Amino acid sequence: MLIALLLSASLTSAAVAATTPAKAKGGEPAFDSTRAYRYLKEQCAMGPRIPGSEAQRKAIAYFTAHFRGLGFAVSAQSFQHADMGDGHKVPLTNLIVTIPGREAGRKPIVLCAHWDSRPRADQEASEMLATQPITGANDGASGSAILMELANGMKKKAPLQTVYLVLFDGEDYGKEGNIEEYFLGARYFADNLPAANLDYVLLFDMVGDKDLSLPMEQNSLKQSPAVVAKIWARAKALGIPQFEARPGPSVLDDHMPLQQKGLPAVDIIDFQYPAWHTQGDTPDKCSAHSLGAVGRVAASLAFRGLD
């Protein structure tokens, strides 16, 4: 995850009021938070998932085996980025999992996360540590773990509308101060969408922090206030207090290239994470409880719909 700018606490009236909470009807498969946390740890055990590494190749195989093992179609968007510093080719791969919905007439939705980890720990005080790649437990593995567990539930019961689970590569490749080398996978995906008529996009980034707090990200709030309002209202209806109906920071993240294509795209993120871009971003900073809170909201949206 890249940059957050703290802005004023102004919200649109639509988001402040946050629609009447939907009743929790139940009926969707349970989100197994313990298993999601295991997925987070398994990703981290591979080492830093950075472009061109053995861990990158292992992770691609790991995700592909998981989703195909559930019977879902998985397509790889493989592409290369020319490093803006020295021009070397950077191999990147997005993974797109297609899960057909129960109601064919509804527009598909995208639930996404980045799966790569950062090649450098630039928030470390030590110059030696700052040049080393990070494990990326919260910043990378947490969102991917949620998508993996959501797929388990969708194997048991089809979601309401077709869902594309998308794992972005290259979100965290860039160096501080050069925005053009961040969100590489999301940029490529935005230019090569799997369907022309998408309903909305929901991004999960840094959602495993033990001390999870999820205010309304302001770029999401500005572009899609009604969608944000419905998501936070659903969380309230489910009794999930980590979703806080207040303005958070303005974050530059993988939702931005999709917003630029005119798609309603919302970032679910807790940017108040002390281990961000450090060697301390390890599984012990995360919890199954936090993954479960986010996963329950995501599952409710996927199985019942946004309205």
C-alpha cells in the first residue's frame, strides 16, 4: 500500500447518514477466520513475494492450485514492466478467478487485493534494513487470504452475482516519490477488464492488523459515496465495529486506476499500521479476528448483494 494523506473530516450527506442498515438475513456460508489466518501465514512462509523471485513463482502456483482446486476458472494476466530506473524487465502476474453468480441478469462485481510484497523496507531507520524486501503479512497477504477464504464459501453456495476475485501483482514495486511505478497490476487490469459492465469494485488492503480500524477512505467516499454508505451500513447491521462511519485518510492504492476508468471502486484499508513498509510486517502483527471481521462483510455483500 502506498500513500495516505490526512484530509479534512468533511463527508457527503449520503455517507454521513449511511443508509438504513440492512437486516442480517444470514444464510451465506460461514467465513472461517482461522483458515484465512493460516492462508496469510502460508504466504509469508514463502518469503517476500517480489517480482522475479522464487517466492513470486511459488505464490502464483499456490493461488492457482487453491482456486482451481475449488473448481473455479483461473486466468493469468502476465505482463512485463520496464523498470524506470535501469530499464530491466519486471515480470508481473495478476490472477483472475471467475465465480458465476446465481442471478445472471446482475452486473458482475470485483473483489480484489494485491498479493505482492514490497521490495524494500523504506520506513526502516536502518539503511541496511531499508534495502531489504519485507514479508508483507498485512500489506499484501491479508487481502489475498480473505479472497482465498471467500472462495471456499462460494464453492458451497454461489454468490448472488458473478464475482471476479482478482489478485494484483506489482502494487508495491515503486520507490517513494515515483507514483508511476505503483499499482502496476491494477493499471494493467484496468486496461484489460474481464467484462465491460461491472457493478462495483471492492479492494482489501492492510485488513489483518490486530488493532483493526476501518474508517471511510476519502477517495472512495468522493467517487462512490452511495456504495461506501451501503458497505458501512452492512457492517453496522452485522455488528462489526471495526468499520467506523467516519472519514479516514485519502489513500493512493489499487482502486485508483479503476476509478479512473469510471468504475465505482472502494478501498477497505486500515492505514494506521506501525509496521507499514518495515521488516516488522509479520504474521504476529495480524489476527484471525480482524480477517474474520472484514471477511464477514465481504461475504454478506457477495451472497446477498449490496442493496
